[in-house]
Amino acid sequence: MAANYWASTQRLHWQFSRTELQDLRQSLEDEDPTLTQQYPLLDRRLLSIFYNQQLVKLGKRMSVRQQALATAQVYVRRFYVKVDLRNTNPYLILATSLYLACKMEESPQHIRVVAEHARNLWPDFIPSDVSKLGECEFYLISEMNSHLIVHHPYRTLQELQARLDLAQEDVLLAWSMINDHYLTDLPLLYPPHVIAIAAIFLALTLKPIHGGMQGAANTAVFLANSAQIIKDGVPNGASNDKSPENRAGSFLKWLAESEVDLQAVADSSQEIISLYDIWEQQYSERICKEQISRFVKARSLEK
């Protein structure tokens, strides 16, 4: 097991540029153009929202911890970089990913328990034969090249809480945004510490409203200019002021003096905001379910 992210298989094998990620996915679609045309897919973020909701439902039935759920989401995203969604039963992949993640996060669940809960939740898509889940586990491990250790942003958030003197409300909001970033490609694009810092930035500077974020249009400009803003001065005595405005200013001062990639933080922030926007404006659980059911049933992938 890698002791840190920088020496991990996550960084060495599962961190991509956006272009690389796009090329990998395009190559999967090019393998069978007829299948791609026959079963067009929704925006990947919409499907990710659906997967997340299904995993949460399954996890609640089994009292699974958040970190295991997060690891399962990363497994699903990695797997579908290697395998076309249309060639799989996504419900079986979700159940298997959570089963495997629980083992890796040292909170194992018996395979029969996972299969039973998954079958009760998705009776039309989970086979009664428990061995199918076991076979899928080997398939999942193989496609991920046995790279199963996942480094998450939660640790960075906890470490920065004391260093940046974050209020509990800031930490809870940032934690929620970290949970939500697994619904995007960010786990495949940036290191965990960048995600944690982007979540803190959003928690300190923007107000959540329903599924969207107030002030989203200003985020990139704000971050791009943040270094100069801080150089222009945060009052030296302001550290005694615990107001939200000062907490944001103190954070930006720390960020400008750090070696963190501001562009990566800005890009991550915009990705999370974009997720909330599409979630609020376009997401329909019914449409996602119907689309998945269509190709799974038509191709008998549920058997």
C-alpha cells in the first residue's frame, strides 16, 4: 500500500488530463459504433447522480460508512473508463463495487448480504445466483489492474480545519461538496488535496441554494485574481475576526502563499458548480432508469 498519494497507483495510473480521458472514452465508443448509435447515453454527470443515489440507497440498507461509498464511486468511474457502459449491467457493477470497497475500507460485508440487499433494491437486475457477484468482483479487479487503494480528500480537509481555523459549518459544507465531487470526473483529474481546497473555497465564498450555487459565474475570475487580491492586503489584525468574510480572506491569503495550483482549484470549483447546475436543471431519476433498463433488458445483461 502506498503511504501517500504521490507514490500511489492512483497518481501513477489513474490520474488523467481531460484530453486523455476523452480519448479513452471515445475509443470505447469507436469499438462498436452501431451499439453507440443504438443506445445513446445521457450526460455522464446525470448518470453519475443516478449511480450515487442508488449506491446511497444500498449503503443505507447495509449501514456502510461514507468512505466506503466514496471508494465504490471511484471504482465505478475507473471501471467505466475501461469498459463501455452499454456492455454491462450497471446495477451489478454498483453492488460489486460497494462489496469490494467495503473490503478495502476494512468494513467487509458478506457477499450473500450484499447480494440480498441489492436484489431487494433492484429485483429486475440482480440475478439470484450469488456467484454472479463474485465473478463480477474479479472482472472489476481485473479492469482496474488490481489498483484498489483510493486516497480521498477527507483527510486533507481534516488537516486543514485546524490550520485554517475553519468553523464547523465550513467543514460540514466542504465535506458535503467533497461527497458530491465523486459524481464528476474530478477523482480522475486532480489530486485529493486540490479537491479538498476547492471544496473549502466554495464553502467559504459561495452560498448553496437548492441544487445550485449563488455566484457561480464569478468563481473562475475570483480564483484567477485571488493571488493579487491577497497581495493587496488582508489586514494583519483580521485573524481575530471570525466572520465568514474574514475566514474567506484568511483562506485566500494562505492559498496565495501556498504552492497549490490555483488553476486546478478553479477548474475543480467550476466542475462542482456545473454539477449542481445540471442536477438542478436537468436531472430526472426516471429518465436515467429508463435509459439503463432499455439496453440492459434488450441485451439480456441482467441474467
